[in-house]
Amino acid sequence: MTSSLIEIKNVVAGYVPGVDILNGVDLELQRGELIGIIGPNGAGKSTLLKALFGLLDIRSGTVTFKGEDITGMKAHELVAAGIGYVPQINNVFPSLTVEENLEMGVYLEPEKTGERMDYVTGMFPRLKERIKQRAGSLSGGERQMLAMGRALMMEPLVLLLDEPSAGLSPALQDQVFIVAKRINRSGVSIIMVEQNARRCLQICDRGYVLDQGRNAYTGTGRELLNDPKVIELYLGTLARVD
């Protein structure tokens, strides 16, 4: 592996004073990796992404990006630094067209619009077909592609995906995972939070299991898929992968 892109050390954070959702989480993302974060509801998975992306105050602990401390930096500063974020909900502007949504993604560097538009519509041909269509009229899967595409407009080194398959049909869920892997292979490192734990672990290089705001297990995706405790506690009755 090459040098770390992101290191999260002993991070504590929460939404209400005196109530911590994250209770000392550690995570490391290497260049080129796709990391999966799984765990039960309320484990702090989405909270971790929000804290990393400057949407939630970190009470203690540190976050570094390319060796530099980014703890407490604001979201727009992190976008400019090379970190993109796709939230689970409200992740497109429904009254704007696909083209206008993508343009919003590169507002910090508008001179890149043409080049990045070509790249993103090449990555997502369906968006090119819908380029003048209002985002609110897109299917759920198309909206998710648009949200990912907008985050890619700034040419991020790291992409944070919060529950990208949520609310989609099984077929569309599978499409989202295929696209995430394609983005990763193009050179973008990814941290993905997912409720579809089994599918997430199948495509990720390494996985983290969070429980009650702490690291419960970590390992390669295959190791976690085959771990008896992970199967019992977090993957239900799913059989081990051969």
C-alpha cells in the first residue's frame, strides 16, 4: 500500500451537548482504496462521515488528510482540498436540470466545467441522455448517479458515500455498487457507509464494523464476510463466502 490519504484517530463527536455518538473511532484510508463502513442502525456510521466532512463538530481526536490536520475544517474547504461528499438524502437540486446540478458541483472552479462535464457524462452516459431534464423527474437510481457525478466534478481524491443504495430496488442497488467500484478504479479513493453490509463487503478492499460509536471489527472485505462473529451479529443468517 502507498501512503495514507486519511487518518481518523480517536474521534469523539455528537449532535447534542454531553451526548456522544462517536466514542473514539479510528479509521485509515490508503490511496486507491475502497473502504466500507457497516454496522447496526445508530452505530454512528453516517455521523462519522459528517464529522469527517466538517458538518459536525469533533469534540476530541484528529482527522488528517495527506498528512495535514483537517480537524474542524469546513465543508467547502474540504471540497477545495480534494474531498467530495454524497449525502444519503436531499443530494440533488430537483428544480434544476441535470446540467445545472453538475455545474453546481464545480462552482469553486468554474473554468473546469467543460472538461469535467465531459468526464462525468462519460462516466454516466444516462446523465448525458438526461442533460436538459430536471433532476426532480429522474428515477431514484438516476438521482443517485447525478449526486455522485456532481461530487466528481471537482476531481476529488476522496469520495465519501453515505448509504448510496438506500431506497433503491435490488437491481438499482447493484448498479450503484458497480458504479462505485468503477469510480474507485478510475483513481478515486472511497469511504462508503452502507446498510447493505454483505454487498458492501463484497466490493470493498477493507471494512470497518462500527457498534455504539466504536470500532468493533476491521479487516478485508472477505475476512469480515467470513468472520463468524460478524456473520452472527451484523450479517444475520447470511452464509459465509467461499
